[in-house]
Amino acid sequence: MIAHGIDLHKRFSYFYSVDFESGEVREGRVVNERKAIERHLALMPGDSKAAIEAIRNWYWLVDLLQQKGMEAKLSNPVQTKAIAQAKVKTDKVDAKMLVHLMERDLLPTCWIPDKKTEDLREFLRFRNKLVRLRIQLKNGVWAVLSKQNINPPMRTLWGIEGRRYLKRLKLPQPHSTILAQSLEVIDSLDKQISFWEKKILSESKRTSQVNVLCGAPGIGDLGALTILCESGSMERFGSARKYASYSGLVPTVKASGGRIHYGHLGRQANMVLRWIFIEIAGVAVRCDSYWRNCYNRLKYRKGKSVAKVAIARKIAKMVYHMLKQKMDYSTYKKSYLVR
């Protein structure tokens, strides 16, 4: 068996390759080009596996290695550093460490989705970016009106009456131009978001897992697909709390001398899941009496922001149990919510 430890950078990668049978070692910098990497891999033919640290641009290299029939492992950088932290840190040391951890089966790995799931996940992430951008622009429109002390008579500006109201407004410069440009960009984003939603729904099958999630309050087709593509199999998580932590919905904890301090939400998490669960929580609170009552109790004691995150955390744990135990929402509600 041949093992490759790869310290990946933007323009080059440092390879530390070992043949465990012959003891042969090949190492050095390789330019991040397909032909250069294939030449290096051809120097040590045979059954191979490779470990790569999970940084932003790992996708293309993992795809290349998998196309070559190799087993690719994605190393969790935070956990890898905790296991094997060296005083001297170089590209060679990092690549060599990945090989040794992989050899001893100690390499903390990240989930690598299959190609179809990866593509769908990228579609969903791009659509979600457009949605967040649209939200920012809509909030900017409200800010423009607030600066002019204008209080619209309707609750929402984004229906037919609201848009007519905005077009009739006469504002001084530069606010008039800012408002007109914002509305133009929002209209453009509406069209792009609609395009991606149709594309996503047309290219994804409505699986049993999607049907299960869509039965819960606040979760639609796109929300369910986002959860499934970002989470993978629930067998990866040992408990509902660990899944909620992976979703970035568990606060940091500092405990010392019998004192416990709960801090902000951790940043080392799946931020897409955090965002989608908080969005789902907002919808669930509006459309379901159980979640609304739960939110109101928490809001009275903790405030709106903490209450909303707490509801999102509860929904993440609910999703974990529903997917892992293959139960619908009504069964979950009887088993976990009604006491």
C-alpha cells in the first residue's frame, strides 16, 4: 500500500509519499496542475490512498484522486492539530504527519459527499447566498425609509401594494437613486433565485428523507435538501447534541472551579446548517403553536435572539431523531414533545 500525505496550497502542493512494503519515500513540491500531479503519482504505481487537509480549495484535488481510483481522506485541520502538533511546522512536516496518522488509523477525517450530492450542495449554497444578499438589500430599503422618517402603512413592502407604494415615493437625493437601484437589483435577484430553485427541484429526486422532513413545521423542499446535502448520514453523529454542535447551534462553554460560563456560538461548525435551521425556526414559530409557545417562554427569560437560536437547536435535534430513527413529525411529537 502506498500512502500520500498532501499539504495543499493555492499554487502548489507538498507531497510526502511512502511505499510501506519497500520503504521507498518520494517527497517534494508539485505544481497544482493535473499533469504534474499525475506524473508524481505515476512514480509510485499501485494501490494508493491519500490524506489532504480540509482547506477551501480541496474539491478539485479530491475529484482528481478519486478519478485515478485512489482512496482520498479529508483531514479535519483542528482535530489533526490537537493530535499531532509539532514545534517545527513546515510543509514537509505537515505532509509527513498526515501519512503517519493515516498509517496508524488516527487521522480525524471529514465527510466527503459523492459527486451528485456535492453538485447539488453547491447549487443550494449559491442559491442561499443570493437569498441572503436579497435580505440585505431589503433591509437596506427599510433603512432608507427610516432615514427619511417614513413609516409605510403596510406591514410588508414586498407584495403588490408595497411595491406600488415604493414606486410612488418621492425622496431627496441620494436616497431616491439608492432606492431605485436597490429595487432593480432585488428584481434581478428574484429572477435568479427562481431560476436556481427550479433547477434544484428538477434535478433532485423527492426521496423518503425529503418527505419525512417536509412534514415538520417550517421545512420545505429546499430546506430539506439543504439539510440532507450538508449533513450526510446521521450515523456520523453519536447524539443529537453532537449534531446540533456540528450545525453551530451549541454555545461555547468554559467551566473552571465549579463556575460555568456559556459564551457565543462556536465558529468551527457548518455555517450553512446554522443559517438554514435559524431560518426554519423563524417559520416554525409563526406557523406552529407548539414552537410558538416554546419560543415565547424562552423570549420572556432570555430575549429574542437567544430564544430563536434555542428553537433552531431544538429543531436540529428533532431532525437528527427523525432521520436516524426514520420517524415522521407526528411520531416524533408523540415520542419527544408530548409528555
